[in-house]
Amino acid sequence: MIQESIVVEMTSRIGVICGVDEAGRGPLFGDVVAAAVILDPGKPIAGLGDSKKISEKVREKLYQQIYKHAISVGVGRASAAEIDQMNILQASMLAMKRAVESLSLVPDLALIDGNRCPSLICASEAIIKGDAKEITIGAASIIAKVTRDREMLEWHKKYPWYGLDRHKGYPTQAHIKALEEHGISPQHRRSFAPVRRLIGT
């Protein structure tokens, strides 16, 4: 309740606030996905926080509630090819920028999870471990995580031999072994060391 009251107070004092977070910096496969969320102070959602500390079942429930009750939700991404071209940090910043730009209204302030901010059309503030400190960032964390996990399940249908439904593209032993046996796909990040080593570049 304390965090919710802070959001109400900040919204009335500063204007429209969005939280921004990303999912998928570490995987070897697929896009990095970012989300931006503008919560409605009049429709609080209990249980928001760091998506990594919430069970999959609860994340799915919160995902539905956020889309139902938030003022606006935006999702942005950067592809594996863009990650290889510009590096994962810059690609994450680009995904966040795209997420904010896809909102239905321009926020006055964006609260960004981490220690740096992308170039945005509004003011921004970076908050380390912000997904656990600010409910708006926590909401964005959940949207980004669930969105990306769902996409990994869809990619699993095309590439079942990688086991994406289990590890979601992260560099597990099973994933590395599958890469050694089946080679890389167009969705793998060639600039990441385990993949780069396999293609010998």
C-alpha cells in the first residue's frame, strides 16, 4: 500500500508515470523484449514485483490483470540480428525506447530498471533493482517476462530440438548440447560467446 500511495502522489505531482523493464538479455536465442506500463492509481493490482521472484502461474495471472487495469501497456523488442549488430546493452535500450513509444500516450516520466536510461521522448530516471522497488517497473517486468516466455513456446514449435520450452533460450547445458548436435538457427545470437564459438568466428 505504501508504494501505491507513492504512485498516486507522484502522479498528481509529476504527471503520467510509466515503468520500463526488459527480459532476455542473457539468452542465446531470440529477441530481447521490453515493456512499458502506465498503471491506473485508481485500480491497484496486488502482488506486483520482480517477475523473476514470482511463480509462472502468478505471473500469468498478474499479466492478465495488468492488461485489464493499466492505463496503457507498450511492448518493444530488438531482434537477434540487431543484438549482434549493436551489442546487447544498446539493443536493450532500443527495445525500451520502442516500448515507451508504443504506449497510447506520452508519459511525463519513465522509471527505468537498471543503472542507465535509453534516449526517450520524456524525462527518465534509472533505478537499480527497480522491479522490486517500484510497482510500475514491477508491472513492466511481468509483461516483458511473460511476453518473451510465450514467444519462446511458439519458437519451440518450430525448433523443438533446442528445448526452448524449458530453458527459454538461456545457455543451459542442454541448450549448448543441442546447439552442438543441430547447429544454430537464424534466431540465435551469433555475437554471444557459446554461439560464436560453435560457428568458429
